[in-house]
Amino acid sequence: MEISNKLNPQNWVAKYSDELFGFAYIRVSDEETARDLIQDTFLSALRNQESFKGEISEKNWLYLILKNKIIDRYRKNAKSPLTRIDNEETTDEFFDESGHWKKEALPSTFSQAVNNQQHSFEFYEILERCKKKLNEIQLNLFSMKFLDEIDSDEICKELEISSSNYWVLIHRIKLKIRKCIEKLLYEK
Amino acid sequence: MKNNTNTKKLMITCKEATMLSVQKSEINLSFSDRMRLFIHLLVCQYCRLFDKQSKLIDKLISNWKADKTLSDIDKNQIQSIIEKELK
């Protein structure tokens, strides 16, 4: 039971589970899934202890395993027929035929100051709600691009989409999220 | 990188401008696309606002840390799975 290479699996839950859970949760938007990912991460880690060489900290090593699990999940989701990319949107909710803003979609100033100086809890609560309005493929893309900051070539490869598809999707996600934040800030 | 913009025209639509605005955070736009976006943003207050808010959103998202924690029940369950595996 004693491990030669400084891993302390007994303490993993106490030391890292909350942090890892938070990391997973903002990427998958579902507590159950995030919980399962953490359990899987710990189990994989336990079964692959020999791959831990002590070059990075135990914590970073666990993060690495979790990140891989999350990427696997993105990949799997992208392949599922239920979440095939719906690129052909029949009606554009933001722009008219000539490419101008539709009246109801015109951006307006955020009704409350949002700044990045202080971690505004309200903003993240709003962001959380807005993220839930995205469909599965949009959610994957959102996480990969904005949270994991993976570059577009990599994302296109992982999800097997073309570069122009990618930008159309990212464009729409951005428009949607911005609009939703504006709306929820106003309602606060 | 292929953009939706026509290579010849200087004036672009709001749809094209917001696309360029989103793209420029990640890729280097061509000189002509940068000019097109610049000119559009000069004359269009809505896209200017979009551009500004979009940057702010990017920044805030990258600083996002969830304050969610795992329930004690889940923790105990995972702990016992680990213990079992260790035996």
C-alpha cells in the first residue's frame, strides 16, 4: 500500500476533490457528470500510478488526467448523432437579410457595471445561467475555446468540423451569450 | 483563414463585422479585414459596443472559477472507492 513515488491517494478527496470538481463543473455544466468525472479521474490515477514520475506535482498530475477525461467527453459528444452540428439555421435571430442587426437584437450597454477587477459573483452566476441555454455542441465549443483556450485548429480536429463551421458556431455562441448577459443583468 | 467577407468591398455588414470582431481575438486578420473592421466600428455604435463587451466577456470567462463543491455524501463515497481500490 505504501507508494514509492510520493502519491497519497488517501488524501486526494480531502485535498483536491472540491477544486477538481469546480473545474469540471464549469466545463460540463452538470453536477452529476462532474462528480463522475472526478471519480473516474481518481480511479484512473490509482490504476496508473506508475506513470507518475514526480516531474509535476500530484495536483497537476490529477488535473492532467481530468483534462484528458473532459476532452474525451467533448470528442464523444461531437460524434453523437444527437448533437450533430446544426449549422444550417433557418432563421437568424440576430441579423436581417442584409446583414444588419435586427431591431430586437441590437446590443445595448450592460445595465450594471461589470468589471474584471473584482470577481463579481453576480456576473458568474449570470454566465452560468446563460451557458445552460447553449446546446450540447455549443457548450463543448464554449468550454474548449473560452475556458480551456484550445486553439481553433485543434478544436476543429477534435470535433471534426471545418474551420468555417467553427467560426459560424463561435460567432453565434458569442452573440447568444452576450445577449443573454445583457438581458439577465437588466433583470437583476 | 477564410472569412465571409468579399475581398473587394470596403464596407461590410454588421454580421460580417461581428464575425471579424470575434475572430480577431484568436487569429491575425489580414490587413484589409482589419481596415474593414476598423471603418465599420468607426461608423457603427452597435458593433463597437459588441466589440467592447465581447472582449470583456472573454476576459471574465478566462478568470472563471466555480464555487461549487462536492457534497459530503459524494466525497465519502469516492473516498471509500479509493480505499477499496487500495486494498
